[in-house]
Amino acid sequence: MNIKKHVPNLITLLNLFSGCIALVFAVRFNYEMAFFFVSLGIFLDFFDGFFARLFKVSSELGLQLDSLADMVTSGLVPGFVMFAMLCEGNFETTNWIAYLGFIITLGSCYRLANFNIDTRQTDSFIGLPTPANALFILSLPLVLQHTNSEFIRTILENQWVLLAVTALSAYVLNAEIPLFSLKIKEFNFAKNKLQIGFLTASIALLIAFQYLGIPLVIIMYVLLSVVNNNLKRKEQRI
């Protein structure tokens, strides 16, 4: 029996298990623990592919299993968190509008299915990856809980703002926006200055703004990618 071939799938199932635990904590409005277990699931999601390549046991089963696990950890959980935020913490008086929060889950599902058949996304991404989107959404209630800013509180408690974030989230997940790769393949500053600059700025934002730094980092990633794409187009025209 080849134990190695089962290691990546076991890690993927642990990702799914982390997502299930995160959902339980989200239902109980314990967003810090929900964020922790989603982050753990994303961490495991990285290593299942790593070990599959390391042991040379990549398979179609592993590919499908990976997407199904991500559907819970990075699809269902953020959709539920947005639903809960739109409910304003009271499920007994749920307004039908709150169910629109699950548009994030639908957008994540479509992206994950499309990712499996899109051969262009091997070294970089087109559209925001579901793990990054999940971290963005799960950071919002944490920002709301820990902020001292009435301005930020007013924004994140506004139902229409949350619906706009929901729609934008589903769009960016599936938009034809090439995002630069975060992989540094060789130690060459000139070739990796964008990645190094982004990582440095991300650390600074997280230290300075803590939970608020998480959505800021992800927004910066998308905006930098758009700017980088435009610069590349201009260079090609010259």
C-alpha cells in the first residue's frame, strides 16, 4: 500500500474539517475563531498541493477533492458570515435581503469549478482566489468588533454597503483580471520588485492596522495587479 498517495488527500480533508469548525464558530458569532480555522484551512490547502507535487501523486481525485473542500472553507463560510452581518446578529428577524450574502458562496462555487478547467491559471491567477476573498470577508466583522472609528463602524453596519461588497466580491472572483504571482522563483530584486514591494507593504499594513490591514492588503493586491497589467500593455505597444 502506497501511503504517500493518500497524504495530500488527507491534508485536503483536514482543510474541509477546518472549514466545518469555522462554520460552527461563525454561527455562534465567534468570528475570531472562525477566522482562525479558515486561515488554518487555507494553510492546509497550500500544503496538499505541495505534497502532491513532492510525492508525485497528483490525481484527478485530488483536484476535485481540493475544490470541494475549498467550497466549504472559502465559499460557504464567507457567504454565511456576510449573511450574519446582514442579519445584524439576529437570525430570528432575518430580512430576506440577508440571504443575498450567499451570492459570495455562489460566486466562489463558479470560480472553483471554472478554475479546474482553466489552463491559464498555473503560475498566476485570473480573478481573485477564493482563499483571499474568504479572508477579506471574514476580516470585516473583526474590523467592526475592534474598531474605535465611528466612520468605519457606520460603513460596515450599513446594509447597502455590505450588499455592494457582496456583489463586488462575486464579480472580482470571476473577473478576467490577471493577478501577479506571489511566487519568487529566483533571488533577483529587479525581477521580483513588485512581489517584494507588495509583501513589504503588506507587513507594514498588518502591523499598523491589524485586522483592518487584511482587507487593505487584498484591495492593494487587486489594484496593483490592475496597474501592473496596464503598464505591461503600454510597454507592448511601444
